[in-house]
Amino acid sequence: KKRIGILTSGGDCPGLNAAIRGVAKAAYGMMDCEIVGIQDGFKGLIEDKSWEMLPKDFSGILTRGGTILGTSRTPYKKMRKIEKDGVDKVKNMVKTYERLKLDCLVTLGGNGTHKNANLLREEGLNVVGLPKTIDNDIWGTDMTFGFHSALDVATEVVDRIHTTADSHDRVMIIELMGHKAGWLTLYAGIAGGADVVLIPEIPYDVKKVVGSLKERKKSGKDFSIIAVAEGARNMEDPKAEDPGTDGFPSVSYRIAELIQRETGMETRVTIPGHQQRGGSPSPYDRLLATNLGAYAAEMIANENYGKTVSLINNKLYATPLEDVAGKLKLVDPGIELIKNARLIGIGFGD
Ligand code: F6P
């Protein structure tokens, strides 16, 4: 009988429960197994908080957002650090794994999770990863689950901003999630018909942004929509830790102030924030998460451990955790999507 531990870690997103369900249903169907839910991610593994799950726990959760297991952020950097209370997190995690008599641990998460999963692999545990994040920035996979659901929300925000921008002849700035990677802003910006898209991978110059707005005005368009990633970088200081917000609450307020000053156009900021991570997964994410989850169960059946599932050209692969951990899949400014967006007149502030 195989004992499978499962945890979700990092920021939640729609599709986590669909993936958990995919792993469980396929595992129950393929092998004699027991599933242990680890509470709140690696924190639960450190603090030995878990419960035995039953097949019924995985029913009715396909459409449910968030994660039935709970989640937390446990930064990789601090994993090997012994805190003042003397807790050795790595040792505790190995101890919990052994106490629960697990044969493997499935970790659903983003970049931080993959680093932690690789750390546990180095410690000799059998780990299988699954790529979730609304940022779509996990190296080695074309797509992560959570991204498309967030894209639906973000695109709807950009869509809805059009009528109010038009009625008031305003510049409307929509700040979307993504500190390091601009995938969500790029996709939602183009899908929602934004005029300017600012992403961390293409540092912006406010003068260029203002130039785009003035051009639009000259051609008779009195309103403009800017989609900006929360981690968009100012060209003057592209390496800044806090990307040049200069005392403003976030990057879009800084840009709004400069635009208003330079153009005299009324400018407003909209930040949908965690709405982008909330709610039921989109059909695409339900499919992707189910598919990835079932593949992970197959990896467990084959004892193909130390790997994470990747989608490459519509096929699933098991990619070594050590190849994925510590790398980010950022937007390459040279991709066709950006080239074509420029052709239809979208400005990138560069
Ligand atoms: O990684 C997902 C993400 O939503 C990022 O896009 C965002 O920058 C971050 O998490 C927000 O984290 P938190 O929910 O911890 O504030």
C-alpha cells in the first residue's frame, strides 16, 4: 500500500483543488493507496499537521477555488536557517514524512515551492511537483494552472474599464499581479485591448508612455488604457529592489502622477489585486489541473520521483526538480506576441 502525502504551498489560485482531485482519483484508480493531506503547505510538514484523507474528500471540489488543504508562504531562503526557537525546519519536515510513513510527497506550487521540493529531494525524500501559479513563470512548462483563470478576471477588468475611460476621456491605469514576470499583464493587456502594456521584462520610460498617449490623442482618441504589472520597472532604475515607486503606494500611482503632470489628462488607477486569484477555475484550468494531477499519480505508480510535471507543446513530461528549482520563466521581449502587439500599435513604454 502506497502512502501519498499532498500539500499546496505559496499563493493560492483557482485549479489547486482540481489538481488535488486529479492526483487522488487517478491514484485510487491505479494503485492501492492512502492519501495524507498536509495542512497549510510546508508549514504543516514542519509542524507535523496533517490528516488522513478519504476518497469522498476529493469529490465536489473540481470547481472550488483556493485549496482544501490550506496554504502558506515558507520562503526557501529561510528553510535551512535555525530560528531563535531552535526549530530545525528541514529536520522536522523529514521527521514528519517518516512519522507518517509516506512513500512520496506531492507538492503543488510555484517557484518557491519547487525550490523547497528540490531541497526535500536532496534530503532523500520522494517528491513529485505540480506547477501552479497565476504568474505562469515556472521554468520548463508552457503553462501553469491558475494562470488562465486569473487571465479571465484580469481581462474582464480591462474590458470594463473601457466604457468609463471613454465616457470621462481619462487615462485609466490597471495594475495587475506579477512582481517578476509580466505574462498576466501582457496577455490581459492584449486580450483586453489596452493601449500601453508595461511589464517587468521591458523597463519603461514614462516619457515614452506619455508619447504614446499624446499620439493617441492626436489621432482623435481621447481616452487611453494602460495595463501595468505590479513589478514593472522604471528604465532609470531597472534593477531597483522596489521597482522605483518613489514613495508611491505602488508603481501605477507613480505613473499616474507623472502622466497627469505631463499631459494634463485626468488619470485613475484600478487595482483588482487578489480578485485575480479568487473564484472558480476556468474550464481551461480545470482541464489542465486534472490532466497534470492524473499524470502525477502515474509518476507515483511508476515511482518516477524527484520531478515536476511540465506541459510542453501540449504533451506532458516529468522534468527533474533540480532543473526547474531556482529558475524563472520570464517574458522574452522578442516573442512574436510582443512583436505583433507592437504592429497593432500597443506601446510598451520603451
Ligand atoms: O505568485 C502569485 C502572486 O499572486 C503574485 O502575482 C503576487 O505578486 C503575489 O502572489 C502576491 O502575494 P500575496 O498574496 O502573498 O500578497
